[in-house]
Amino acid sequence: MERLFAALEAGATLVTANRHLARRLGAAYDQHRAQHAALWPSADILPYGAWLERCWEDGLDAGAWERAGPPVLLSDAQEAALWEQVIESAEGGRAVLLQLPGAAQRARDAWSLLAAWRCRLEDHRGVLNADADAFLAWSVAFRGQCARHRWLDHAGLPDRLAEALRSGALATPGHLVRAGFDQQTPQQQTLWETLIQMGCRVEEWHPEPTGKTVHRVPAADGTAEREAAAHWARALLEQGAAGPIGIVIPDLAATRAQTERIVETVLQPGAALPGAAPGPRPFHLSLGLPLAELPVVRAALRVLALAQGDMPLEEAGALLRTPFLAGGTAEAAGRARLDAWLRRRGEPVVRAAWIGRLAETGPAGHPESAAPRLAAGLAQLERELSAQGVTRALPATWAERYSRWLERMGWPGDRPLDSTEYQAVGAFRDLLSAFAALSAVTGPLSAGPALARLRRLARERIFQPLEHPAPVQVMGMLEAAGQAFSHLWVTGLHDGCWPRPPEPNPFIPVALQRSLGMPHASAGGELAYAQRITRRLLESAPQVVVSHPLAEQDRSLRPSPLIAALPMAAPHTLPGNPIATYGERILAAASPLDIVDDAHAPVLAAGEPVTGGSALFQDQAACPFRAYARHRLGARALDSPRHGLDLRDRGTLAHRVLEQVWNQLGGWRALQERDDAQLAALVTAVTDAVLEDFARHRAHDFGPRFRALEQQRLVELTLAWLAVERGRTPFTVAEPERTRVAEVAGIPVTVRPDRVDVLADGGRVIVDYKTGDPKVSSWFGPRPDEPQLLLYASVDPGPVTALAFARLKPGKLGFAGLAEHADTLPGVPALAAADHTDLAPYGGRWDTLLADRRRAVEALGEGFRSGAAQVDPKDPTRSCQYCDLPALCRIHEQGLCADDDPENGHGGA
């Protein structure tokens, strides 16, 4: 390392095989210089691709390229777009079947491989298969496009630089050091040889092999491996190890999130706590995240999507809740309430203009949901969109528009950004510049394809923020090779992944790849490569641990043959006994707790508002905690937007149609007086009006065809039900869906029976519409499942002589209930004649039944009023099945739920 530092101090350029190695060696150099000086020039350290681009730019500055005008070096994004254009043009409609972006990337890889190994497919036509034939046609078109427009791609850049060096057009550097090039291509070798011929001193740097201790450790699975490595690294830090300490994860790309969570929990356990201040982490992950996954960038992309039209409500809700827009922090509460209101409304998609109007003063009756700064930003955005004019434009024009739209919305927000967010904003602005540069390749784009391409660029751009040097480095296999560590743990070396299985490029004949020694083409080549990397890793630190999982899901694994002969050590012999998590430490440090089982809330105070109506009693019967949480605390899950109509919507429509029909008919006599045609006309008109009103709130669900089908369904259902009603004895409808407030057990309750009919003898029949298959048995027991009709009967002012469900289920239309007298309702027996075990205590006496059920309702109300709030589901299987409060009642932790399988989606009190 000292020789390398001396060369860098003398002005040498260090070219590394990857960005991570360049960062690590740059940090090591700065640390070395900091021991001897307060200020020093930055070392000239670049990854290979960046060094090539700098040489090209140096040539441009020196006028080294063609006097008629130098070629334009395409960016990565421009190359990808050009390959997609070429393939789409060549394949036409078949390009869709190719998954164009993926096919373009594999074609680009094949093009680079052929250039790097100095191979022309045209010289091997006899061995080309169909895929290679297609690729050859694409590559000819790609080469033609580049020649026509004087474009230069990155695959040909090393050759152009070598030509310029040989001709003297490009100045030769004096001293160049290579690092991390475990496998060099013929193209690279030619470039190095040209540099040497022109007088450049070219050297290879490898970490000096260290005297080492190597142990092999088995682990139960990959998770156990990563946990053991994290605890080992923490123990070394606590023992004073200077670092860098390396942890190598071969499949880091696939396990990044889990790996970061494990390492952070062990090395920085307080970081995940709410309100924890961001600060330097003791570890660094070499693999960044796609730029599109950064929250501040995700917010920007959502703004651009909202500006272009309809947006799914889930996405719009996330945009409402983001802090990365003007007023995002100050208006956070109002915007969250607006999100909840939109979810309750159920519209699956929204538009910017509509959200803006709602945000200005809040939805009607909900001023607390206002967000005036959001409304102002959306109004500016709307004006910008109105003035925009054309729909197709070059990417450069789209990039300008995107920047203005984001500015109008106040992106990236008012609050100070932390370091990662600040860098992400800069990276996104750089991405907009790269997107603008696509104009030369793609031509004009319409709105949808333009935004889709920007999103794809953001997904493909890996963002790695600059961070303070960390003592623990977590990296993939390739990044680790060529580095030096004080301690190193290499995980995941089982026989299924190391050596890796061959993965030849599909567009180059496999036999040709193998004959040229291209990477990933043969098992022998992968073995030789793995042996070389393994040897390099085992020499990278004085103390090395290699590990392998014994199983992966239900598959047994063995150690890789490359490490099977290494001496095995038991995990407990290594530093790093399991360290308690942050939560475990808090519990261990706490004084003994007194457990108080208090399942009672404060008594309901006089005048305390209560919501829910009859649902309060139904929830109290199902579980007292559910009633307390919903109707006193106001706790409930956010609604999920839905497409089409669910069962609740269909039930609501049926209720509204029947309410309006009976408002016009008034009772049995008018029903009998109308013939079938008149009744059909009435029902059709009512249904049309109900759907018209409903469609105003759910425009996206009510296209002409859908509305026609729903109207047909409602008309047929209503007419079929009215045929059932015609078979009744005379009645008048006294109260169709009339709302009033009654008091039950000291609780003011809003009641709204679906219907109350008055018979000829003055008896009152209370009807509850149900689109399912209700049972009369749900009225009985101390905690009745369906107490609504019982509640209505207990507060009804007149003589109630029948209670009935109106079953609006096709194929099962009819009444289900009980009556004081026979023939009150079709299919409803008199109490004295009913055969049901729940009815035995009443001895056929109707007044006894009503009094008993009134007491049951009042007992539920008294329990609620007195503060009964215990988690006590009546039937854990059914009561908890669709409850939305499991996180609040913690029923799974208490072991009270009958079905605790997390995969079934059930839960809660």
C-alpha cells in the first residue's frame, strides 16, 4: 500500500476495475495523507469507464479528433435507447414479445463482449443460430446508425483512444496504475500495450498477501450467516479493531434489504427508533438503491405522473403524505385527512384539478382536510399545463417541463434535507439532464412514453450516496476482490453458487464464447475465475472467516469445493457472541414491572359524542374492545380504493332504489293498483336517478356499458322483490329510512330503520334489507350477532308485531323473521308456531320475547357506557375474520384468536 500511495503522491493515475474500489482506495489514501499533512491534493483515482471518458474529453479539449467535427460519445442512456430503436425497427410487432428493454440490454452486452474480445460475428456465419442471426442484423443497423450520425459508443471507445495514442493525437500519460482487474479483455490488453509503447509506465497493484488465519464456519441458513457476521464485526469493533472489516455477501443484490436491516440492528441498534437523528453509520453497503426508490425522487416522479392525468388513489395518497412538496410538513395533518376522505369516497383514480379543488377549503363538511398551499401549487401546475400546448415533444423539452412542474409544486419541500436526500435531489437533476440528451436519439415523444422512459432511467440508475469512511464494509464478491482488510468474513460459499453456473450471452453462439474465453460461458471458465477470486479473498486479511449455509428453504447445501478443505471452526469460538437487540436491552435494564390488567375505559361522560348508531351495538356484541376503539377512540383502518362495485356498494344501491320506490308508492294499495308495465317504468326511472347520483361520485366505475348492466340488475331485483311484497296483507310504509335519535342505556343513538310498515290493525312491522343470507338465530343470546332490528324494536313508539329481514338475494328472495301472529308476512311464522330452540324460554309470548331482547340490547349499551373494553371476541373465528384492529388490540400476542395463521389475512379483535 505504501508503494501505491507514493505513486499517487508523485502524480500517478490509479485506474480501478469498479467504483467501489476507487472509493475505498481514495479514502485509504486520504487517511494516509491526513497523518502527515493538513492539506493535500486529491489523488487521481478513477474507475475504468470514467477514466476512458476523461481521456476522450481530454482529446476533445486538445483537438485530437477529426477536424471535420469530433464524433459524439453516446451516454449509457442514449446507447440503450438506440439499441431499443434498432430492435423495434427490425422486429416490428415481434419486439413486444422480446421484452424490448431486456433484449436491448442483452444485445448491448453482446456488442460489448464482441468488441472486447476482438470478434466479428460476420466471420462466423456458419455457426450462428436464430438468435445470433437476429442480433447480427441488429448490430449492422446499430453500426450504420452510429456511422450516419457520427456517434461513438462505449464499446468502441478503447479502440479509438488506442488509435489516437499511436498517432500522437492524444497525449500519453506518464504513470498509470491498474487495480482490481482480475480478468483483462484483449481490447484492454491492447490499450495497455499501446500506452506502454508510447512511453507510459503501466503497473499492476495488488494488495500484499498477508500472513493469515482462515476458518470455515457452517451456519443454519443465509440469515444466520449474516447475523453471525454482523455480531462478529461488532465484537471486533468493541475490541478496538481499526478496520476496515469486510463482510462479503455474494448475493447482495438479492438480499440487500434484509442484509442492511440485520447489520443496522447489530451495529447501530438505535437508528431505527422514531425520531432518531441521522448520523454517520459504522458500516457501508457497497450496493446502492435504484434512484427511483429514494423517497424524495419517488415524490418527484409522482408529481410528474399526476400532472399527466389520472393517478391511482394509492399513488395520490402517497403524494399527499410526502414531506417533499411545499407545505408538506406544515399541512401534514390536513393532507393526511384529505387522503383518508378520498379513500372513504372509494374513487380508484383521481386527477390533479380535483385534488386541488378539494384541498383549497377541504371537502364539504370537512374543513379540517384543507391544504391551501397544496391547492396553490396544484393551481399553478394546472395553469402551466393549460399553457403547454403540444402533447409531443423532444426529451429536452419534456425535461424543461418536468423541472417547471416540480418547481410549481415546491419540490423537494420546505424542510432541510439530510445528506442522502440532498445528494438524491442532485442525482435526479443529473438524470433529467441525461434524459434531455436522449433528444438526439429518440426524437419527439408523447407524454406517456416520455415519463415511462424517465421512470425506467431512474430505476436503472443506482444511487450510492457519499458517506464518511466506515470501519465495516459490506460488499459483493467482485467489489471485495482487490481490497485489503484487517478482518474479512465471506458468506454464502455453498456448492450451489460458488463457482457460479455458466450464464452465456444468448446472442453469441456458446461454442464461440467458450473458444474465445469470454466470461460466464463455461463451467471450466467459471471454476478458474472462482479459484482466482477465492485465492485473492483469502489473502486479503490476516484473519479470514468463510462460511456456508447448511440449508436454503427445504434444500440441503454443502460447502463449495473451493473451501471444503479449509479447517472448520465452531461459531462460538469466534468473536461475537449474540448481542441483545435494542428492545431486549431496554427490557433487561428496566426495573420489575407491575402488571395491571385493566380492561375498563373511563365511563362514558354525559354529552360525550358517540358515533356508529346500530353498529355500536353490533360491535359491542362481537367484541367490547372493538366497540370502544371504533366508537369512542375513532380508530379504524384506512379504506382501500376499489374498482367496480363491491358487495357493500351493491347493497347500498338496492337500499336506495327501494327507499325511493316506496316513497312514491306509499304502501300496498298503490303497489296493487299498478300493472307490470307501470311498475317497471317506475322502477326504471328510480333506478336511473339513483345510479345518476351514485355515478357522480364514482365516474370511473360507471361507463355506459357497466351502468346499463347495473341498471338491469337493479331493475330485475327490485321487480322480483315487489312481487314478493304483493303477496302480503295490506300495509302502509310509515318510515322509509327515517333518521332519529333515541336513548338506550343512557347513550344517545342515531337509529335509521330501513323500513317500518303499519298494518291494518295498527301493528308495526320493522324490516331490515339484507343482500346476504341472514338468520333469525342471530337475534338471540346475550351477545346477538345482528342486534339492529332488536334495537329498532326497543325504541319504536308503536306496537311492534313483527321483525323481519328482507332477503334481497336472487334465488332466495323472501322474508326471514318472527311475528306475533300468523300471516303477517309471507314465510314468517308466528312466535307460538316457530320451531327453534332459542324460542323455548318465551313460551310463545311475543311481549316476553321483546322485553328479553330489549334487556339484551340495553345490557350491550350499558357495557359500552360503563367502559367495558376487554379484548373478548364472541367467536374468535368469525368475529376476528374481517376486523381491522389487530395491531391495536394485539389479539395474536394474547393468544385469543382462534386462527393465528398470518397468511390467511384474518386478524384483530
